[in-house]
Amino acid sequence: MKITANYQTITGTVKPMHGVGQPPFIGANFSLFHYLTEAGIPYARLHDVGGWMGQNLYVDIPNLFRDFDADENDPHNYDFAFTDRLLKALCDAGVEPFFRLGVTIENSWELKAYRLQPPKDPAKWARICEHIIRHYNEGWADGYHMGITYWEIWNEVDNCMEVGKSPMWHGTKEDYFRLYEVTARHLKKCFGDSIKVGGYAACGFYAWDCDPNCDGNLVHTENPGYWRKKWEFFVEYFHDFLKYITSPEHHTPIDFFSWHVYSDIHKCLDQAAYVRRVLNHYGLNDVPDILNEWNLCYDVKRRATPYAAAQSFAFLLGMQKQSVSEMNYYDARLGASPYGGMFNPSTWEPYLTYYAFLSFNSAYKLKKEVETDSDDGNVFTLGATDGTDKVLLMANIGKEQTADLELQGVDLAKATVIRIDETHTYSLTGESIKDGKLFLPANSCVEIRF
């Protein structure tokens, strides 16, 4: 197979694709945040932080404002203690918080749902959110000036095909649309362009291929049963939300649209293209879409393997070439969960996937993306330069093979090769690239520096 790159052709900017969700901490121990600094992690999304109900301590609105009937203008009615420690630790590590305004998932909702009902007074809920933002961005209530950009209204509200049967939201579509409208309007009135407000952290568009309302190459795939109906509901919800906020009678501000995906990488790329087409269809061409939950390997038996690292690396490289503006991997938690793919919960040591993010940062730091291509659909590439230094990243999620490198604007004799595979943990190999040929093991990540 062949890989080409031209370091004289700049195609864009390397985007902050290597953000995370659920940063790695236990209790109030943030000692692992140095790993985030070293990998240049740009954002940490604060959803499901701390585990069940945010440990009753972190981030969730009911943890920060415990009595909804209390006076929202009185600083004494807010409990910022633990969330302050977390956000300050993130900022000290050079990581900007991506703040989800809402609640943690309740996976045992069938036994009892504690916090999933829509706020009984949307306007008051919006004012509570306002004061939380003022605390972290304007110093209100002995607060800070963190300059947090992103404020996301709730999470996965579309996971409610039947009202009252969801781990995230026990209201109707209309309940959420109204909450979003009231909150977005109020926050933008208060803070203007100093913050970005959006939502709704959509579950994903696995039925994108049967959407008759979207232009594109739509291929209907038969998949009968409950999940297919639920996936089609996700698509329906997407359109209904966008119709609502863009309608003349509501005309609601939205600075970003957030969504999630857990699937095969090629299907994920299709979904990314679909999201952009639909946003454009509703005239939201300038509204960025943020993929702030994704994970391609949440099998606990494989998450420590080169397979998991290669899948994540391929995703970072592949999505860089889509219209997605930034991403957050779900997740970087330090705890027993199939989704915790970055750190071993027993040893607190990084898994190989962490090093894929570290490698991506080598391109992110150089800022300018250059033209690259691969003629193999299972080999993903990204090239970057700052005008002096250059890097080429490659992820092979297919079979082992040898790549012919056709690179313009670099000296292969000066190449330094770093690998993540069965025998390398983001380590120098000392190999030279003879005759422009490079061996790519199955499930491997390669970084070449020039």
C-alpha cells in the first residue's frame, strides 16, 4: 500500500481532537493530572464525574445547588467545595473544563430515578446555571476567573423513546426543547459571546442511512427490532430539535451541537458526515459540531492492548479530516469501568491508548495540517508542521503490511520512528526508512519525526 504526504501543501489546522471526559482522579486525589499535561489534553468534559450521582459532590446541578427551593441569588445556597478543587486542578494542569450543566447518568433508574425529571422551573434552573458560570468565570461567591468556554445543557436527552424509561431524562422532547430554549436565551443574554452554549449531547446517529430528510448517499440497512426503532428515534429527535430552535417563533441560540458515537470507525466517519449535512440543511453551517463522547474499544479484555490504541489513534486521525471541530474520548477515568480506556484502575499506570493521545499531541503542537493520503481504508494518516519541524502519524487497524512512503518536503534520512505496538510503548525504534518503505504491523501506531 502507499502513503503520500506533501509538506508544502497546508490543508488546515490540527484540531483539538484529543480531549477527554471524566479526568483521572479518585476522591480528591488529582495526582494523575500530570499525564493530561504531558499529552497536551486540551479539554476535559465534566459528565458522569466521580461516579454515581457525581459522588453527591461534583459538577451536577443538584450537587452545586442542593435545595431547588432556596434563593438562587444567595451564595450561601451553593456548594462549590469539591468542584472548585477539581476545576482548579484541571486548570493548573493546562486543561480547560468542558462543563455539562445537568446530571450524571442513573443506570439503575428502573429501581428509582432521583434526578432525571425536568427542572420544575426552567427559568430558575437557568438562573442557577448563570450563577455557576459567574462563580467560575467572574469570581462570584469567592470564585474564579477560569474563562471556561463551553457550557452544555444536559446530556443524551434523546435516550428516552418512552418517557420515564431512560437513564438520563424523564421528560418529553418538548420539555427539553423548552429547557434548552429558556436556558440558552438567558445565558447568552447574561454572557454574550464570552461563553459558548449548546447541546444536546445526542446519543448517536446509527440510523443515519435511512434518513429521508438528509441529502447524501443513503443506504438503507435492515436491522429490525428495538434497537433499530431507538436509533431511528435518535434521528427523529435530531430533526425535531433543530426544527424547534431554528423556527421563527423560537429562534434559539446555539453555539455548538454535541453528539456521541460508539461504533466501527468507518460507520463513525459516515455519522460525522451525516451530522454536518443535517446541520447545514437547517442553516446552521457555522455552528460547529463537537463529538464529546466516543470509544471504539470498551471491551475490558482488550482495552490494554495495541488493538485499543490503534483504534483510538485511527479515530483521532480520521476525524481530523472530517468537519468535527473537537472531540472528547469517553473516558479517562481512574476506576473500574469498561469505558475507562486510558488508565489501569489497579496500577494507575497508563494503558497504550494514552500514548496514542500523547502522539496526536505531537501534531497538534505543530498546528498546521499538511496534505496526506493512504490508499488503504484501514490505514489512517495525519501530517503536520510548524514550518520547521514536521511529523507524520499513521494508524494501521488492518493486516500487517509494508507501506511505500512518497513524501515531499522531508528528508527520510533524518527520520526518527516511534511506535506503539506489541513490542513498543511509544518508544523510539532506531530504525531507518530504507528506500521509502516502512513495515506496519497489525494494530499499530507510528509517529515519524523529521
